[in-house]
Amino acid sequence: MKQLDKEKIKLEYLTFTDSLKTIMLSTLDENGQPFISYAPFVKKNGKLYIYISQIANHYHHIENNPAVDVMFIEDESQSRNLFARQRARFACTAIKVGNEENEDIFYLFGQSFGDSMIRMLQGLDFSLFELTVREGRYVVGFGQAFDIDLSGNRFDLVSRDGHTSEAQL
């Protein structure tokens, strides 16, 4: 069996997640039913930040249940095999942090999405949420899954039986 170059795979993960501007969100509605959506995001200090409107269903779902799963997923047109798209999923806990005293986060949003867009949204009903990652998994091809943290400091190969191997980067 070919030896995995985990440093190379970790770099691919970091390049992949840094190339994306939106994440898929999985929330639960008031009846405990799953709801899928997406949101633009920024990363800072190992956390994700989303800026979403109060009229969006996921806004109220997150307010009522802070458990949120997020997914980064490779574009279908870029994938060599649609059965093995590159993806990272994270289980998170969300809190609404509002719009005051978060200039550093809004600066990052401005860098990614344009200052004028963010200023316009700040005049609407949008609010900032902070998502703290509890655990994550990165999958890149068949049989190549890694238990990770957002920054890639934890990068543990998952064996075929679903358990994390002892080897770490």
C-alpha cells in the first residue's frame, strides 16, 4: 500500500478551505428536523464567522439550537470523481455575537466580499454568529479520511474501521 504524504494532504486541505467563501450549514428547526442552507463565512483564530439575515430560516434555527454542522465541499466541476469529492465537515457550537465591537471580523468580511457590500448589510437585519469547532473530518478520495481541527493542527488518519490511527502530523 502506498504511503500517504500527510504533509502534502494537509497543505491540500488548507489550500482547499482557504479557496472557499461559503459553507454549507446544517441546522435543526423547532421540530428537530434537519435544514440545509449556506452562508458566506470568514475564519479567525480557529473559529468560523457567518453574517446572516434575520429573515433566513437558519438564523432562527441557530438562535434556538446552537448545534450546527458545516461543510466545505469541492465544486462538482472541479472533482475528478463525484463519489469522492474533497470535503471537510465540522460539528460546531454557535453563538450570536451581534454587530458591536467586532471590527476585526467585519474587516475580514470586507476583504473577502467587499467593504461596500458589508456596509450595506450592516444597515439591514443581519447579525454575526461565531461558530466554535468541536470536531471535524476531512475526506480526500477513497480511503483517505482525517480527523482534524479547523486550522489543520490536528490531522489524524482514520483507519478503514472508522477509528483514528495513532499517527499524527
